[in-house]
Amino acid sequence: MEIKIVPLKIPENSNLILGQTHFIKTIEDLYEIIKTTVPQAKFGIAFSEASGPCLIRWDGNDKNLIDVAIENLKNLSCGHTFCILIQECYPINILNAIKNCQEVCTIFCATANPVKAIVCIENGSGGILGVIDGEGPKGVETEEDQNKRKEFLRKIGYKR
């Protein structure tokens, strides 16, 4: 058994959602979820099969995001894994709908931060153990930091 750390690529101004699922129709269901929840979103989806032809299935409406999602799954080399890259929306806009997709088993992360997957490889098959998302804490929020957080959330329209 081998444990490795796999950095995932996230194009500038994009967010990544990494998860585990179990069925070939997931690729179409995730496409429909994103397109009907945030119609203006640009996105690419890739899904690794774990049996049969073991292909990386893909869909989306932005070639670059599709290509990077495929590249991430090639680098991970894990079955039943999906990678979504989005622009012009945030994970918060689609995450609950994705979690409610009947084939989705786990969401490992939803982030724009640098992210690395911790992968276990056994006899040529891989599985994601977890992720390293961004950096560790550098301190504790002050009252001034709280005010800045609240201002930011209002500025981007998530609070009134």
C-alpha cells in the first residue's frame, strides 16, 4: 500500500468540488444540477468509473474547466471520484443540490484554496482518504476581524 499527496489544479477565478459517487449516470445528473441551479455558471465535470471500461467520463460547458477536471482525475487515479470546477458561481450555490444527488456518497471539499488529496494506492486502485485544504490557522479572530467578515459578506450579497 502506498500513500501519496496529489495537488489538484484550480484555474484562476474558479472553485473546485471533489467528491465520491457510485454510478455512471452521475455525470449527467451533476450537469443538470449545476445548469438548472445556476444557469450562468461555467463548469467542467469529470467522473472516474471504478469498473467496466474504467473511463474518465466528462461533461460541462467550458473546455478549459473540463480539461483541468479530467487532468485532476488522471492524477488522482481513484475510481468513483468526481471533480467539478466552476466559475461565475460559488460552491455554496450548488453544494446542497449536489449532496442531494442520489448517487453522491461523499463531498471531500469545496474550495478555491490550494488543495491536495491524500490518496491510498493498493494493487493499482486508489481511494481518497481526505484532503488538505488551504492553510492552518494563524491566530484567533478579533472584533475588528469580525467586522471585516460581516462587511465582506454583505458586500458580496450573502447577508443583508
